Amino acid sequence: MNKLHYILFFILLSAFTTRESNLSYPSSWPKPSYDFSKNPIEKNKVNLGRVLFYDPILSDNNSISCESCHSPYSAFTHIDHALSHGIYDSIGTRNSPALMNLAWKKSFMWDGAINNLDMQALAPITHPLEMGSSIKNVVIKLQASKKYRQLYFQAYGDSTVTGEKTLKAISQFLLTLISANSKYDKVMNGDEQFSTQEKNGYALFQKNCSSCHREPLFTNDEFANNGLPENPTLKDKGRMHITLDSTDAYKFKIPTLRNIEYTFPYMHDGRFKKLSEVMNHYTSGIIDSKTLAPSLKNKITLTQNEKVDIISFLLTLSDKEFVFNSKHTYPKEIISSVAKD
Amino acid sequence: MKKYYIFLVLVLLHFLSVAQRVNIYFNALLNGKEIQFDSIVINNEKDTLQINQLKFYISNIQFLKGDEIVFTELNSYHLIDFEMPATTSISIKTFRSISYNSIRFYLGIDSLTNVSGALGGDLDPTHGMYWTWQSGYINFKMEGQASKSEAASTEFQFHLGGYQVPFNSLQQIQLNATDENINLVLNVDPFLHSIDFSNNHHIMSPTKKAVELSELLAKNFKVRKNE
């Protein structure tokens, strides 16, 4: 009887300890926004999500996968294209963002159209110019696949495919894309040191940029108008598309600057190819308007050398381990371990 | 130990003996008759229209006696789809006998659920009641054709939803009801008559118009007395 009590006690205990995120990230980072209690990270679910991410089965004619626009070798952006072939009307004309540290974001897309990471994949899956399918069709196709029935069984103990399980598995893989091992991080840990130029750039960055591109994630996850002139063909009003409120015109999600070396071209429409062009924008390209961010109303003055210093600091945000992490690339090893279709 | 089991069984039996079922049946009326999908009817005296699809969410069902809530259904999310007869009735087990004089529910999905990520069952996005390019549930969906619509193939599509102010279209509805079988009837005539199909045939995102139409729909749910 006593033994039984103990066993029961431990079963109960293990059921109640929240498994939180199971992800490793620096202890100095803020608490993630993603609610892991609704979707606790587990290896087999991450594996399923990773296979889905790389599989064109998500598109109507089996031609495009998530990776087509989010390549691991460019921190999951689409480097050679300024504008990824559109997601829905206005959104259809935007630059695909790098994917990393997504657990810390409260909303997604340049205008915050998506309110939860789980729901993100619905946008590309459904869009006629992108993947042109629907989550319903995707579920039917996956259910018909021996490989996926096995992967769903491994992940959920049940081979039935549903929209919920599919979206949550994709989230699990996306949540593991954590970049926290750049030179900057090593300097902050005391393991490495900035060069004089980087150090100077860091000070200038803190003075001029970090109110929006806030450390340690290099974004405060808010929307702002950073003074870009309106793109005359796209006429993208950003956040205003969602709120229909003119005080949100030209505001876009403040992007992270981690891995910025790999994620060109820059800005929501990919208008700048080089970081030097971005620096010139902040010193001499800002267009004043009603919605321009207050912190950019006063002109930023930087000498040519100071701009170079800031860029050398930005390059310390490159995380090679992240970009070449074999756990993030095409899941050969998982696919070869399950049934073939 | 044995004593406890006997006690447990007794408690269970007690609950079973007084458990009650409340059945809610949904009907939708057009021109005073149950909607016939895909068949052409006269609207507003001279135009014709046909309805091809009608679906909506009913959530957070509660029973009240006066102002007091006597029963709240847990996990109360129901997709009513008139093309799938099995979904047009809801059976609720109350576990104890309750007496009530009104029923209260939402037409639509609350804002907390709207931001809770992927969910299953009736809330699974495979049901086509979730917007894909801008997050949020579609609370009410009606699609069809109207002779006056100037859209391609004279179609109309009303996808009403939105959970954020100022375009929160969630509606609370409270109606008198005392029976164990409740017939809820939605009369769609006022909704259709309020629309000028020649310039308003599509609503596909949270807007002021979506909120107004949701309010109008909410006013047209009635309890039909049992014969």
C-alpha cells in the first residue's frame, strides 16, 4: 500500500510540474511571450514541425515549402528577393523577415496581422500566390501519408492529423530557432571582448538606436514609423491596414537586428541592400510626418567613421552557430527513420 | 478502503439520478420558412437570392434564474453549420437538476480565445472559420448569390468577426427559456433586407459594418415556443 502511495504521488507530481519551455536561452533574457503551457516543447513534436517546415506538401501543387522563402542559411529569410511573392493583397508585397527568437514576439508580420505564432502558418498555406492550399486540404494530404501518420503518432500518441496538431508542431520547430550565441552575447557573458571600433559603435548604438532595437533581443516588439519615404508603387501603410486608424500609418514592426549581416535586403519592402544605406537613411533620409517616431524627430548626426563603427558593432550580432546549426536544416535523419510513402 | 468505494459509488449514482439534459435546437428562417440551401427565393419583392452556406459560433452557454447564473457549460464552443444537421443541436448535461428562466450565450468567440493560438474540436481552423491573413475567428459566415450583386457571378460573402475594439463583433444574447428543449430560431430576413447588394456584397475583415450587422443578427434570435 505504501509503495503504491509513493508511485501515485510521483505520477501526480510529474503531471503537475509545468514543463515550461524546455528551451535553452540566456537567463538574463526576459520571459518569453509564447504560452508554453498550451504547447510544451517535446522532441518528437519539434521533429514533426521541422519535417513540415521543409515539405512542399503544404502547398497546393507540392512545389513550395516554408523554406522556399525562409532559408536556414540566411537566418530563415529569403535573401535573393526583396519582395517575397505576396501573401494576400497588400501584404503580398513584403520582404520575408528572418525567423528567430519568435517566442518573444507578441505579434507577427510587419503589421502585426497575426496574433499568435500558431496561426502564422495559415497565411502562407492559404495564399493563392504562395502555397495556394488550405489547412483542410493539408490535413487530408497528411492523413493519407504513411510517413506523416507515423510522425504524428510519435509526436501525439495518435496518428489522426488535425489542424491544431499541425499548427502546433510547426510552432514547436519555429520556437527552437533561438539565436543567442553571437560575439555580442559572448562579450556580455565576459567570454570575449569588443574591439575598440565595436565598442565605440556599441556606445553610439545605445545612444541612437536601442530605444527601439532594444537589447538583448534588439527589438522592443512595438510598431514605429522610422521615417522611410512611402514606396510609390506599393503604398504600404503598415499597421494601419490592421487597425484602420490613421495614427498608425507607416508604422511597421521594429525588426530584430540579430544576424543582420545575413538578412539583407533590409526594411519591409527590402529597399536597402547594404547596412551603409540603412545608416544613411537614419542620418539623412528620414521623412518627417505626423506618425514619425518621436525619438527620430531630432536629426541623428554621425560622422562617416561613426557610421562604420555602428556597422562593425552590428556585425557582432552574427551568430554562425545559429545559421549553420544542423538541428535547423533539412531533416534528412528524421525522414530516413520513418516509413516511405 | 472498501467503505470509500461504496461511498463513491453512492455519490456517482446520486449524480446520475438527478443529471439533466438540456437540448438546444437551431433553425434559420428566410421568408418565414426554413432555409433551403442553394435554391432561389425572392428577396425584397423583386430581387432574387440564394443562400449556399450559413455557419456561426455559439459560445459560453449559461442558464440563469433571475440574475443568478445556475449553470455554465464548460468549454462551451459550438460551430453551428446548417449544411451539417448534426451540428444544429446542442445537448448539455447539467449533472444536477436545475431550474432556470433564461438562457444566455455569445454569438461568436471571445477575445481571449481569439488570441490563444491553435485550438481543436469545433475551434480547429480546418472548419474554415478562422481568418488566415489576419488572425481571428469568423463569428458568422453567410455566402450565396443575389441578383443585384455586382460581384463576379453575383455572389455575396459575409464573414463577420473581429475581437479588438473598436471592431469587436462578439454579441451576447439572453432569451427567456424554461424548457428542457429549447428551439432557437434565427430570422435572417432583417439582415438580408438591410443590405444593398448592389454595392455591399463582401465583408471579409473586422470593420464597423461587420459590428453593425452582428448586432442586427443578435436581435433576431428568438425562442420558439414548443407546440
